[in-house]
Amino acid sequence: SAEKNRVSTSKFLSLVLRHKPEVVGMTLDEEGWLSIRDLIASANERGKHLTLELLHEVVATSDKQRFALSDDGLRIRASQGHSISGVDLKLDEQTPPDILYHGTVAPFIESIRIRGLQRRSRNHVHLSADEATAIKVGLRRGTPIILRIVAGQMQRDGHQFYLSANGVWLTDAVPTQYLRFP
Ligand code: HQG
């Protein structure tokens, strides 16, 4: 179906634009952009059906607005979620709300209590502005456990926060003293 095609294309774009551009034999530029024309050509050469129309449809309908187009419409990048080192989205530092949220699951809690929130395989720790979003993030892994981050205090203490184009708050790590467990 068209919906299945969109979801699979969204997953393909996430793979290429966040983690492994090498699957289409490409590299991202330093700010994470890829030429749309080259991407479509390379994908099709490798048997992955992709058209400009499908790409635009996926960008427009993505539930989390995962992808952004450059102003000239010629390039595409993921708005967050990268694991590739060397990609710097060049986001401006932002003042976060007093409290941010992180949805996780029980098996990680003991380690988080000891080490704080770590970025793991990604380039940043991902935080949500509202609890409902954090619940959805946690649900990907099981029964969500919602941690609160005292982000305002954390920033006043010198930690940097960034807001992705699709509303996800990013930071390098959350030390334990800024975490509140349920
Ligand atoms: C956990 C999705 C043990 C952390 C979502 C999380 C988000 C620790 C997992 C985005 C830990 C990493 C990111 C520690 C953190 N010990 N576990 N010290 N510190 N963790 O997927 O935040 O659909 O890299 O709690 O909506 O789950 O892909 O991060 O469970 O915005 O667009 O380690 O991905 O967006 O998992 O999700 P992830 P995340 P998309």
C-alpha cells in the first residue's frame, strides 16, 4: 500500500541520513546534508525505488517531521537522531524549559542512576518538551518510565542545549544530579 511504501521509505531515509549513507555509496556533508538528485540516482542504482515525488511525500507526511529540506529545495537532512560522528547540524544554543522529559524503560534505570543519561550510539541525548512525547519514545522499548530533567538548572550550570528543527531537545549528557526519577 501507499502507506507501507511511505513507512519503508522513511526508514530508508533515516538509515541513510542518520546512520549509514554508505549503503547508497554516499557521504553526508559536515552539516548532514545530501543532494536529493544524487540520493535518488544512487538509491535507484542499488535497486531501492525512490522518486522525487515519493521523497517529498515522506518529508511532508512524516509524523515526527524527521527530515528537513534546504531552502533551495535541493538537499535533504535528518533533523535529529544521527549516529554518524562528524555531522554537526550547527544548531544554535537554546534556553530549555525548566523541565524536560525522557522516556526510557526499567532495564536501563539502574545504569542511568549510576551514569546519568548518556547518548549511547547517537550524537546527543534526546529529550522531550512534554510528557506525552516522552511516553511515546519510551513505548518503543516497553512500558515507559518517564524521567524529569531539571534542564533550566542544568543550563545555568553551563550545560548546552539545542532544539532540533522538529522540536526535540538535544544535549551531550545528563549528569545524575539533574535527573528526577518517578
Ligand atoms: C538509554 C526516536 C543505560 C536511553 C525517538 C534510551 C527519539 C541508558 C537508550 C529518538 C543510559 C538510547 C531517540 C545509561 C541512556 N544506561 N541506558 N546510562 N543513558 N540510556 O534510541 O532517546 O522515531 O538512542 O534511555 O522518538 O530512546 O527514530 O534514544 O532508552 O526522539 O525519529 O539508552 O529516536 O525518534 O536509545 O530515542 P536511543 P531515545 P525516531
